[in-house]
Amino acid sequence: MTLQTSPTVQSTAAPAGPALDVRKLTKRFDIGNVLKPKLVHALTDATFTVNRGEVVALVGESGSGKSTTARLISRLIEPTSGEIYLHGKNVLKSEPGVASLAYRRAIQMIFQDPYGSLNPAMTIGAHIERPIGIHRGGRNAKEAVVDLLATVGFNPPAEFAAKYPYQLSGGQRQRVAIARALAVEPEIILADEPVSMLDVSIRMGILNLIEQLKEERGIGFLYITHDLASARYIGDRTIVMYAGHQVECAESTELMDRPAHPYTKLLLSAVPNPEAGLVTGDDEARGEIPSLINQAPGCPFAPRCPHVMDVCRKAMPAVTQLSQDHWVRCHLHS
């Protein structure tokens, strides 16, 4: 990934450059008081782009800042600092406080828990009709609902439109969430662990659906996951996050085959490999993810890193460009 610093211009056909451009996005949560100030460093200087028809995978352990990133981009919470550009327009500057309907239509989100994101008192059809009414005026809403349900794999779609969430399986409910996001014809979909609560047997169906929507509708996806196997399968590029920091980014195949950061190697060593059996790799980390409250200087992975040096505990490593599309933040490569 190349860190982009210049805004792009929107065109009526295929916009040049990224549809979504995030720059130095930072979030601090104040949980202290006047006598004992405490700041949770949830996200620090997140910088990346998402193009139309591209899947960017965001991977890392719980607490690494993945979901915070998605909630900031969707404007569910406000950032401490940073910029979000949609086709070259700084939306945080042009739309302070509350995001416009145009932005919410362009950026949609799929949540991790498909049941928790649906209203149990509303039919499936009503869930999809509502955004159509808000963003598209409700024209031909009934026909649109049937078409969307058919698109995400329901058969017969009209029959499922009359059902309630509790009558569907977890995989079916997640398909409803995807159909609801598609109802407003978005450009970017933020998928926050969309398959982590589903049975293994039906995860592939959801991943293939995302791939299909990317290819056929040109929708860009920010795919958030802790599973590197699914990131490799579906992601065009993969960004690795740790303790609120981006530590490595590359094309997915490149990153999985030639990881540079010790944390990336740790994550890959945890992916089951039938050929290796139960053999443990050399890159073993000590301890757990550090506290995000009032973080100490230096690399956040230093306390766990098997290759830690004195400089790691003193200064955060800068970005080192290993190749055109592969960069890492690690003193081993600086």
C-alpha cells in the first residue's frame, strides 16, 4: 500500500483514485477525571485507501482498533483528529457533527452480530424497505426488496420478505444485513467481522457473496477480521493492526508469503497448517496485548516481541517501504 496524501477528483463514470481516503485518523477515549486523567489510545494515525471494486482486509487481535476504525468511518463516533475523504471531499470538514444522507448512502456498514443489528419486531421486508424510503424515496420498494433478497441468495425471495429475524438462521440474517446495506446502492461497505459468528459451513457462502458484489457492482469493502485465512481468500490488500497502530500493509498474497513484522509472523503462525501439524514456529510472542490507557513510548509490540531492541522501547518506528505496495513499521527494517 502507498500512503496517499493528495485528494482525488470524483468523475461520473469510474472515479480516478480511491473512493475512500483515510488520513491519520486518531481516536482517544477520555475515561479519567481532573485528578487522574486517563486516555484510551484506541486508534493512532490510521492511513489507508479503499477503491471501488476492491476488498481491503483489516486484521488484528481484539483491541487492535479494527472496529473503532469502522465506527469512525461510518460516523457513528467522532474522531479525535484526522481526515476522511470521499472522492476528494473532506467530509469531517464539510459535514461537521452529523454526516449527510449522501455520505451515509455512500458508506454502509455490516455489523458482527446479525441478530443484534436487526429489529425482531420488523419483517425482513420492512428492514429493507426503510432505507429505500429514506434514501431513494420508496419508489417501487416492494419490487426492490424482492430483487435484493434474490441477489443475496434467498429463494423464493418474496416468501422470506414476510418472515421475522428469529425465523432465520445466522447466515440468513447476515444476508439480510447485506441486502439492507445494498438497498441504498453504496460505494463502500464496512464489514465488521461479518462471518465470525457464523458456522464454518456457511462462512464461505458469505465470503463468495462479498466477492460477487465486488466484481458485479464495483463495491469497495473494508473487511475487518481476526482470521488471516479469510483475509487472504477475499482481500486484495491486507493491513495488520496492533494496539491501535497499523504495523504492516501489502497485497494479501505478498503479506502472507513474505511477512516482515514480528506480529504479522505471530498471527500467521497461529493459522492451522495441515502439513506442519502441531509444530510451533520460531516467532513466539510473550504476554498479552498491552493496555491502551496512557500508552508508553516506543513500539507497542516491544514487550512481546522476540526480537526487541533498546530502540524499540524508546521510539515508535517510522514507515519503511519494502516495495511499491509493501510497507512495515519495525526497527528491524528501518
